[in-house]
Amino acid sequence: MEKIFYTVFLISIQASIVGLFIVLVKRILNNKISPEWHYALWVVLILKLILPFGPESALSFFNLMPQVEQSVDFLHYQSYQENIYNRPVINDRFEKDNISIVDESTRLSDSKNEVKILAYIWITVAMIFFTFIILSSFVFHKKIKRRGKSAPDSLYSILEKCKERMYMKNNIKIVVQDVIKVPAIFGIFKPYILISPEILKLNEEEISYIFIHELAHLKRKDLLVNYLLLVLQILHWFNPFIWYFFKKIRQDMEVAADWKVLDILENNERKKYGRTLITVLEGLNTPHISFKLVGMMDDKSNIERRIEMIKIMDIFKNRKRFFAIAGLIVFIILTVFLLTNPTSKTLLQIGYYTIEIPTDWKVKTDTPGLITEKNTILKIITTTRIISNGELVFEKDNVPVGGVRIIGYEPNQLLFLPNHSEVKSKKEIEGLITRAVLVNLDITPPAATGDNSIKNENHIYLIFEEDGIAYDIYADAKYVNESQLIKIAKSFKPAPDYEVRKVVEGFGKRLKNVDKLAPKEGCRELIKENYSQYVSQNLLAEWIRDPSKAPGRYVSSPWPDRIDIKDITKIGQAKFLVTGDIVEITSVPGEEWRTGVTLTVEKLEGKWLITGIDFGSQLQTQKIKNLDEAVSYAIKSRRLAYNEGEAATEGHIILDVEEKDGIIKVYTIASFGAFGFENGIFTKISGSGAIPTVITFSKNEKGEYSLLEYKEPMDGAFYIDSLKKMFPEKLYDKVISADKYYPELAKQQEAQAAEYLKNIGRTAKVSAAYVEKKLVNINVEASNKLFGGTEFPFLNDYPWWIGTRERIENGIRYIYETSQSKTNDGYDLVIFRKTKEDGTIVEEYRYKIVDSEPQLIYKNTK
């Protein structure tokens, strides 16, 4: 119901804009187009109400409107709720001190409830309106049937003459009644002309003018139009503009009917028709007649307009062709201008910059990390922006032709070239946005693949030394020449959110410099020194006043290295919401920890600054009225830190609860577990042990819990001290020996994992314990190359043991299997096979191990 109401509401807004434009055009043109065309212009409004979404056009009026709505799709960030696979990370040790997690679920829920209430009000009033029209029509029909009389033959003789003049043969009945006084026509399939006894007092000529007017309505299908207006008025009852426009349409309908009548009358008859019009409309006072009727009824202002039109009829008739052409031209212009949608555009963004590619190229949509933003005007998509913070890959006719990727760069370092490449030529390119180097390369596949082909590529490196990055624009020389690649490089322009990204990423690079273990005064100096150019004065003052609220480096290892931006959403004229991850690293390559973060960035006094930072606000929010469920939800929300696995589970033991002024502090032993399939066993493949945790909630008047803070102890030498600061003394013994609770926590996790299997209709052994694995028995050096090395990155998803693992990719379950056997000539053979659940092979690689070298002897990638 809400979606229907929302759609009707948006259509109503569009139609209001169209209607106002038509009113303006009609007022400007006035007597420059005929009354018939004044009436016809309203067809544009009616079509907009019936068919709101037309073809795209650069001439559409809606191109001038601001884009007011934005939706965002993460094309390749899997939903954490259903599947928490992504890329492997270790753990989340980012100590959050007293930084709060803001729960906006109440506000969002209230907003949805308001829309729901409005939707039910809308449909209720519409049904009442509809019922009223049906009942009033039924009552009116009964009155006419009861109080109506057949007209004398003399009136039918007059009617027949009128029908001849109008070239009509319809069988029409005349009913004399006293229900309404003004003449009107009633009924679509069996039309009636309703007249009052007072009409019988008029002379034959005056009666003929009345009949011709009503026949004009019938010939012009005005009754059908009136019924259509009624239906639309019921749907859009809440919009006063629609009521006003429909009143104007009915007025123009009467004037157009007059025009039709005057067009067949002789010159000497027109004044008589005008006098008849005045006699009927002013002499026969009557209440407003039924919605279902079309007749000579009108208000005083429109009577004057109709009389004025009669006076100048000769002008219109003498220049009939001119006015017809003028009206047609105006109608076509309004149709193109108002019934078309704004043109849609696709914009590409890589990091800080937008880029243009040839129109016959497309972005390869299965590239990891892509985000699409769809900007709309009243639900019409006008701009689709495809964003990547890593790489865009381009295709032409489904064939990869090139791409652009972001790579790290240090001043005066050698360019990072692809593996197995040979430089054929190298030169500087002038006239681009920054220093640029064009390199031509011959690239050969690794020897182990068995592929001896050579591919020639052109690479343009746009080097931004200050940012420490370079943009590698590359293309297969077979499809793209140097000039085409340079043209793409010249299209690089700063993105609309360029400054916002610079602020957030610059801030992220400074996090490691702020030592949270330093004395308070020293920490304050570090905050001021590193953050002042990135955050607002208010936020900086808050952090200096209480350094525990500021982010920074909490332990020697891992340390915060950067902020990886996932999405930037414009939420105001000069205000953006940035979501991403704080990435912590160690000295071990590839080892990282991620913590979700949301930052608010605003333009203050001409400078972009961070005005708010919120850790964990990306967590799913919901209303929970049970404390145990709230604790369970809070622990499961840690899944952001464990991106490996298929089902999120948790275990917890509540040691104590403190409540004061609506704030509930829960002291727990908690454990998170991400379960996935290994060797057919549904096992805990990542997660935590038993961790003493303090979880703080707020509780509203409805008894609903909202997560405020999730706090774990610090690692290493600070572990015991941080435990004692977090927990009351009476719980010291329990939290210091938390490991003893892990078997109970594991049982809870296994029970939840089993429930997950039941829900997906799968039967398997469930175990939180480590699954024993048999390693591949081959040369150690060859093993290191196959498993986890950089030479065969496409094998990284396969088990490093003999057995299987399962992954869900884009909603499809795949089984990755590693097995070992012997070749016919006695060499070790390692087989990697990826299949669907039904056994369909998706890809397969077979490597023959000769000494320390894996040699590809079979490859099947469907």
C-alpha cells in the first residue's frame, strides 16, 4: 500500500508541475490559439497522470529540475546478514574507548510508520469519495427515473434537425425532469438530454441551440473525459492543484463545445446563441449538478469568457488554418517538453576522478568493489554513477579491452609494471591533469600456465605524488591505439566528491600518529597536531577535552593504516555521509583488521571538514525488547570484523547488569563465530574465543534497546589493566579466567549454526572445533607457489588442503575442491575443481609437479 501511495504522490507532483506550466502557456497565448486547442492542451496533463514515465529527451523540462533522490547499490559487497564472505581478515582489535554507536532505527521506523499512516488515509478517503460518487449517481438515477417524463414529439422534431446539422445519427432520448434546471447530457451508451420544464417555455430556435450544445458534448466524447477526470480526481483527492486544473478543464470543455456549435451556425445565429446561453445560465438558477453530468452549467467568470469568445468568433473562423497550425505546434512542443523523461547519463568514477570512455564501451560489472549510485527526479533515473576505489575494467562487445586501476606510488620510485612484462617504449605525455608516462609493454603469461602467447598493451600512468598514488590506464593495443588511450586520460576530472575524499583519506593516514596510550597531555597535542586540518573546531575541541573519544593508535601492532572508502552519499547542499573501513595492519604482509566507520563531512567557511565520526554505525539496527536478544544482536554485529564464513553465530554469558537513567551496562563473556563448510562439515572457520565484553544499551519508553557501545579489553601487556577498568571488582576472577567459559559459548554457536542449516534445508555435521585437514604431499617449494603465492592468485579460493570448502558468490553456492593423484608418467598431480551443487563443473585446473615447478597440463574455465 505504501508503494502505491508513494507512486501516486510522485505522479501527482509531476502532474502539478505540468499543469502549472500549461496554465502559464495558456495565459501567455490567450486568444492566439483557438478555444478548441486551449481545451486540447489539457490532454498533456491527463496523459502525464496516466503515463507518467515517457521516453527520454534532451528537451525534457525535467532536465532543469534538481536531482533530489539517490539510491546506492553495492554490486559486489556481499550482504553481511545473509553471507559474510568477502576477503579473509583476522580479527577486530580496534579499541573504541567511549566512542558511541548511534542507533537511527527509531527515526527510520517512525518515518516508515508516517508513510504507512498517510497511505491508509489516502486509500480510505479515496474509497469514501468513490462510494459517495456511486451512491449519488444511483440516487440521481433513481430521481430521474421517478420524476422524469418523456418529452413531447415537437422536441424530438427539433432534436432531429439538430442532429442533421451536427452530422449525428445517435439514438438520443429527451427527459423532462425537475431534478436539475440547467440542460445537461447524461449516459455514455444510452445518452439522455435532461431538460427542465422551464426549457419548454423557450422558443424553437433557443431550444435548438441548447440541443446543439449538448450534441457537441456528445460528439466530442466529453462525457468520457469527465468520467476519466472523476477517476483521476479520486486518486489525487489530496492535491488541490489537481482540483484546480480539473475545474479549468471543465470550463475549457464548455468553451470548446461552444466553439463546436458556433462553427456550424450562421453569422446571424451566433448572437442569438449567445443570448440563449445567457438566458439558460443566468435565468435558471440551480445548485451545482452531479459530477456525472456534462451540460451548459458554468460559473459567472467563465460565462463572460464564453460570451467574449462568441463576439470574436469571426476572427477565429477567418483565420482557422492559422489558429489550427498554431495550436498544433504548441501541443507538440508541450508534449515533447512535458511528457518526456530527462536524459539518463552514466558517469564513471575511479578514486578521486571521473573518467569518460567511448560510447560503445561498457564497464565489466563483475569487477569486485563496484558501487552504483542512481540519482532520480521523482523516481525517474537521470544519472547512474559507477564508482570504484580500486579498478574499472572495460569491455567492448563482451570482450575486455582495458581498464584503469589505482596503484601505490612513492616519489622517484620505478613505475609498478605488470608481472611478466617487457618494456618496449616509454615516453612522457604533456597536457594532462598531472605528470603522465606512456609505456608500451609486451606481456606473457606465467610459464606454469602453458600459454606462450604475447599480448601488447599500452599503459598511461597518471602520477599524483602528493597523494602517493598513480592511476594506471591500460588497454590491449589490439583494440585500442595510443591516441584513444590519451583521449581517455585527458577526460580525467576531479569528481564532485573529490575534496570530501581527500579529507577522509588524509585523516585516515594520520590515525597512526595519535598514540592513545600516551599521557593525556601528550595525546591532546598529538590530536591537535594531526587532526586540526581535517576536523571541525567543535569536534577537535571535544576530542581535546576528552582524548578518549578521539580515534587513533591503541596498540603497537596492529596500527591504523588508512580509511578505505566504500560509499559517499550527498545528504545536503554542502554535506556528505562517508562510509568505509578503518584498516589496521601489521608488519606481516596481507594481515589486516577492519572496523566500520561513518563520517559526516561538511563545508564550513569554504573548507571541507569532518564534523562527525561514528564507529559501527553501519551495523544493522532493529527494535529489540528483550535484553538477552539485544546482547546476542550486539555480538553478531561483530561480523563486520570477520569477513569469512556463511552464518554469523554468537555465544554469551551475562555476568551482571547495571541500569541507571535508561542506560543499561551488561557485563558478559562473549564469543563470535562465523561458520562455513569445510570437508562437508559446517564448522567455525573464523571468529573469537571467550572475550570479556562490556555492552552498553539505551532503553526508550517502549522498552526497546539500542546499542550504544561495544567494548573489549586491550591486547598484550595492557590486557589485565584494561579488564580492571572495564569490570567491577567482584567480577575480576571470572573475567580473568574467561577461557573456561568457551565450551559453553561454543555449544551456543553450534546450536545457532544447526538452526541456520535447518532454515536452508541442509543436513551436515556441525562443529565449532577445528576440522582436521590433510595437506597436499608435494615439493615444499611447489606447494608455496600453488597455495597463497602471488604466481597463481586465481587459486587462492581453493582449499590449501586435500578436501573441499564452500562459498556463496552472488547468491550461488559453489564447491571448491583440491585433490591429489598421479600422472601416467608417475608425477604428482594436483587438481583444483570448482563445481555447482548439482555437480556442474565451472572451472578446473590440473598441475603436474615436476621437481619444484607446477606445470599446467589441463585448464577448463567455462
